[in-house]
Amino acid sequence: MLEIRNLHVSAEGKEILRGIDLKVNPGEVHSIMGPNGSGKSTLAHVLSGREGYEITAGEVDFKGQDLLDMKPEERAREGVFLAFQYPVEIPGVNNTYFLRAALNAIRRHRGEEELDAMEFLRLARSKAKLLKMDQSLLSRPVNEGFSGGEKKRNEIFQMSILEPTLGILDETDSGLDIDALKIVSEGVNALRSPERAFVIVTHYQRLLEYIVPDFVHVLDRGRIVKSGDKTLALELEKRGYSWLREEAGEAQPVA
Amino acid sequence: MTEAVLETKKNAAMKLAGLARREANGEPDWLLDLRGKALDQFQVKGLPDRKVEAWRDTDLGRLKAMDFQSSTRESDFGGVERLEDLRFASLDCPRLVFVNGRFSTELSSDADSLGGVTLGGIAKQADANGSVRAHLGELSKWQDNAFDALNLAMFEDGALIEVQGGIEVEKPIHVVFVNLSNGQNGPFVVNPRVLVVAGESSKVSIIESHLGSGEGSYFSNAVTEIVTGDNATVDHYKVQLELESAVHISSLGSVQERDSNLRTTVITLGGGLVRNEINSVFAGEGGWSELNGLYLVDEDHHVDNFTRIGHEKAHCDSREMYRGILADSARAVFRGRIVVSEGAQQTDSKQTNNNLLLSDRALVNTKPQLEIYADDVKCTHGATVGQLDDDAVFYLQTRGISKEDARVMLIYAFAGEVVNRVGVERLREELDSHLLKWLPRCV
């Protein structure tokens, strides 16, 4: 589904990703872990099409297409979804109105019929219930005045409505208490299917107790330095990241 | 007299006065006398230039360059169908229609159909109606403002809306000023005028539309006066969609009596050079005043909003919110003066002006001015000038919405803060469709 080959990315003249290789098949959950500044969020941003990054080498293939050549909205319509680390507040734009416009843009692209306001509201209410989201958030402006937890829940809510084939979660767990984390995780788990894949960027192993990954990759200084299964996450929890560099024959500790 | 002055001082102001000169038509002496004084005042003052503080950021070059032709103004609109084609002309409510300054009985609703409301042309009522004599020219600043003086001296007709005490008028009353230019009949001058007198505990909504039709240039110099009586509520909208080669200058004078509520909403959608001035005064305690404004400006057009709220009495609240969207090399000016007099304790006043620039060439001058002479007041103001939030655009894109649609959505939401406060549903709908037509051209 997603194949990243030798991806090099710079921002403001500084190389951040220095040759990433990653293959994600349908149905798989991949977790990307790593210390601060390792390039985790950059990878998520580049996959979703954010401006401000220069791709200096490499390619990304998504369902047989050149992902990097597509606009952000085209990626979304093809099934890429980014759950933001810091969801943006959009004053004056009603949550329901916005999300119906988004869903209908995607449905048009797929050649499906658009949902009218009533049909959409029914769908939105059922999904909101699933995520134990306060119904009043539906009619509020997007993320405006939402608490941190509500914002993250709103991201997963959007994902459950838009039903992407590839969900990229950028530190969705950061700042969540254990109850919110469980709800968010249940929302993601409910979406797991043989056709759908997830790339979960996280700083904390805790999330992976609830969303159990098939693969864990450790990103350090712009490269994937180690890959393994879920036991790698547990090892990272126990030993931190520095042993990976020692293993690689480097002496200096990780900040 | 006019001709004598014309010979000596051949500036644009004199020309305007000379060309717009109207016939007396058997008006009462008091009105003729008032007009005479106003004309003298206009000729003494002349048109303001940028040395005048209140006009510092607005150049009247476009107006001064107009080569006004004598009154071959067309006033035959060619039937009601053509009027219905104009956006904002039909809002499903009683209306008074003026074509190039002249009252049109044919296009207007039956004036007798509303109980407790006197509706009609000012000119006809001047003799018999006490309110006209009591208030005409009282609230406008014709002694200071040359344009107010010009209007008072020269207005041909205008709308009188008088609501008796205790009457709540169910439907809004719509005053439509159609400025019809056929490309050959101009440039011409019109002086639209509205007088609203709302009696004690009455309630009324009024929409004033200034609409251009055809092509060509003209100068519309509008004056509105609103008296909001004790405990009365007036909701006033001014929608301006003049032709882009037109100059539109307007002035609204308002006085609010005790415990009254006034909301004015100034919506500027057209005109090449536009100035909207509001002078609103609290003359009694316990008043509430809301001043809302929205301006959409594109190409090289210039829009100036100048407001002054006079808190002369204690316990009055005012809320002012003006929002502007500027594209291309448009320019906008906002001046918001709030003057709190010595005795006006417990004043609560809030003012905001937010501007969205859609182009690097667009320019805004915004300046709040507070003058406070009382010591127990709450006054806040804030102005912003910014561009669309790129992060918000990207966020919407990642959900499948195209960049263009995302921009439209965000600009629309920005305007929505004002549009959503419009209390007349049909007007809100018309505004929405105008916005959705205008916005995509600007993103």
C-alpha cells in the first residue's frame, strides 16, 4: 500500500530525514518511535503533503501512485488521513458543516453519491457516540475552545467518518490521560481492518498497550535504526534509546 | 445666488451644488429656509481634503474628477421585473423604491397597508408631518459635514418611516435606492435620504439598499437620520451594491433616547470610492447600541468607515464590530471614535475591527480612538489586520477539501461573524449568495 524508498527531506536547509525505507501493507499497524527531534513528525507531515519541506531524494509510492506528486487534498481523497499532533482551531467553521464538505469531496472523488445534511448528521451522531464525544462539539466551530483531549478525540472522530485506507497518527496520544487514551485507542481499533493500515507516530510506549502494532521502527537522526515487533517497544520502555547507538558503535549519548 | 458663486469659485463643490439644484415644488417655508442655510454652509465649507483629520486617509480625487452633466437623469426604470432582477431589491417585505432619487409609486408597496406606521416620501410629508419638521436635518452633521449639507440642500425626495408608540412592525421595511445609469446619462448626482422616527416602546427593522444598475458613473450622497425613542428598538441595515464606477458617500446620524436599542449594520459590497460615516449619540440612560459592519473590497476600490459613538449619558452599552475583506489592490480605512462624556459613568463599550487581506497589494488603515472623560467606565478596543491562516488551509486540505474551497470556507467564516448577526433571514440569504459568488474570484 505504502512504500517509502530512500526518502531524504530537508527543511530550511537542514537535512531532517536521511534515507527512510518503509513498507506498509494493508491491514498492518506500524509504530514509529524515537527521541525528540528524530524526524518522526516530519515524516508524518511529508506524507500528508505539508508545505515547507524539500524532498532531496527518494520516492513514496501509495497504491501504485507517486504520493509526493499529489496535493494534500488529493492524498486525502485517495485515502490518506493525518491525525494532527496539534489540531488547528478554525473559528467560524462549524464542525459538522466542515466534515460533511470533506466527506462529500472524498465521496465525489470515489464516484459515490453525496450525503445530504440529515444523512450526514445521523452518521456523525453514531460515530460521536462511539468515541464518547459530547454531541455539542458537533455544532461548535472546528476545535475552537476544545480541550486538548477533545481535540484529539475530534481527530479520531474525523478519521472514523472519512474512513481512510491509511491512517497516520502523529503523537495522538501525547497529553492524553489514561481514560482519553483508552477511548482514542478504541476508536482506532474499531477501524482496524484487513484493507486499512496505520502508521502511528508516538513518543510513548503506553499507547502501544492499547493499539498493538505489528511492527515497531525506531527513528533516530533521520534514519530508521532498528525495526522489530511489539517487543521492541517494551525494550525501549525499559532501556531508553541510547543503547541503540551504542549497539551501532556510537559512544555519544542521546539528548 | 448659485450662479454668482459658480462664476467666482469654479471648484468641484460648486459644480455639484449648481448641477444638483432642485426645484422648490411648493415646499414649506421652513424647509426652504433650511435648504438655503445648508447650501450656504456647503459653499462655505467646500469638499473636504486630506488636510482635514477625518479625511486624512481618503482621497476624493475620484469624485472631484467626475464631470457632472446636468440633470438628464433617467428615472423610468422600465417596470418591476427589472427591479426584481437586482440582488437585494426583493426581500419579501414592504418597500419604498426610489429611482435616481425620485420616488416611484409604481414600484413601491401600498403605503397605507401598515397600521401605526407612516410610510412615504419626505417631500410630500414635509408640510403636514410634525416629525419631519422636528427631526429633518437635526441629526445629520450638516453644519460640519459638507456632504450632509449638500444632501440637505439638494435632496429631491427621501423615505419617511414613522412608527407610532407601542407598535411592533412585523415585517422589515425596505427602502430601495436604485441608481440607474445607461452610460449616457452621467455622471449624475443623487442625494438619497431616510428619516426614521421610532416612537416610545416601538420596534422596527429597516433595510436600506443602495443598488446600481447599468453602467457608468454617478455620485450617490446619502443621509439617514434615526430617532430611537424611549424603550424603542430599531434594527437598521444598509446594504450598498453600487456600480463599481460610482462614488458613494453616506452619513448616518442617530440619537437614542432612554432605554432604547439600536443596531446598525453597514454592508459595503460595491462602489469605487465609498465612505460611510456614523454619528450615534446616547441622549438618555440605559441605551444599547450595536454597530456592525462588513466590507468586501476588490480591484482598486476604496472603502472608508468612520464611526463616532457619543456616550453622553450613564449606563449605556455599545458594541462595535467591523470586518473587512480586501483583495487585489483594494484599500480600506476604519476610524472608530468612542467619546465618553464626563457624566457617562458605567459606560460599557467594546470595539473591534478585523481585516483579512487576500493580496499583498491590499492596504488597511485602522485606528480606534477612545476619548474618555468619565472615571467609572469599561472600554476596550482591538484591531487586527491579517492574512488567511495557512495552517487552517492545510488542515482542511488534509481532509479532502481543495485549497480553493478551503480558502473560501475560511473567508466565508470570517465574514460570518457579521452575516450571522443579520436578523432578517431573507437578507442573510441574499448576502450569503452574494458572498459565495464574490469569494471564489478572490482566492
